[in-house]
Amino acid sequence: MTERNPPAMGAFSTRVPRTYDASAERVFDAWVDPASVKAWLAGGERAVVDARVDGLFYVEMAWEGRIYPHYGRYLRVERPHLLEFAWVSEGTQGKESVVLVEFIRRGARTELVLTHDGLPSEEMATSHHGGWSGFMEQLVERLR
């Protein structure tokens, strides 16, 4: 298993739960399929995804007329139960943070719990909470 880099991480985190009317496999695959990630997370911008331990990802996100690059590496990939990846962006002040996405079966539905650790400030934790909440809402459309 690839290790986290705690000295490079901030002290703040956010947690965002969401339930989907889809199987855990389907929700998990939406996070690792490059075309899917491009559609719902990158908003049609560039997305490169190599979803395996130590595999890299790169996602461009458009916001207010500007492209924000996000990149990282996968720490754990356990289909369909969890994804864990390092996350670096301007919003993390270029420092590594870690996103853990858990997929919990609830009958025919899936509860997704996203925890983003290592954020540099309370303000960035609040900002990321809003961002992840919005992206997880866009994922609802992708899963229809």
C-alpha cells in the first residue's frame, strides 16, 4: 500500500455523505472511468485516470472562466468498497491532501461517504465541502 505524506498535509478536513439510487459497483465505476470522471467531475474538461494503486490522475475543473488543475495518485483501490487518493490543487496550496471515498451498500442503494483530510485551513475545508457537495450532486445525473 502506498503511504500518505503527513508532514505535507494540513490539519483540517471535511466529510460529505450522499446516497445514490444505484449499486455500489455502478457508483464506484463512475469514480474510476475516465469518460465518467470527465463528464461529472471535470465538467467536460480534461481528465486522465489510472485507477490502480500508485496510478496517477489529472483533472481540470473550470470555475469562473478559469481552469484549475487537480492531480494526485491512488493510495487504495478496493472495488466496490473504497477509493483513497492523494489530492493536490491550488485549493490545498499545492500541498498533498487525502480523499477517502467509501461506498456502503444500502439494499439497492449506495451510501457514499467522502472524507477529505489534510486541508490547509478551515476556509479551504469549507470551500472543499461545498465543492464536493456540488460534484456529488452532478454525479446523480451521471447515474440516471
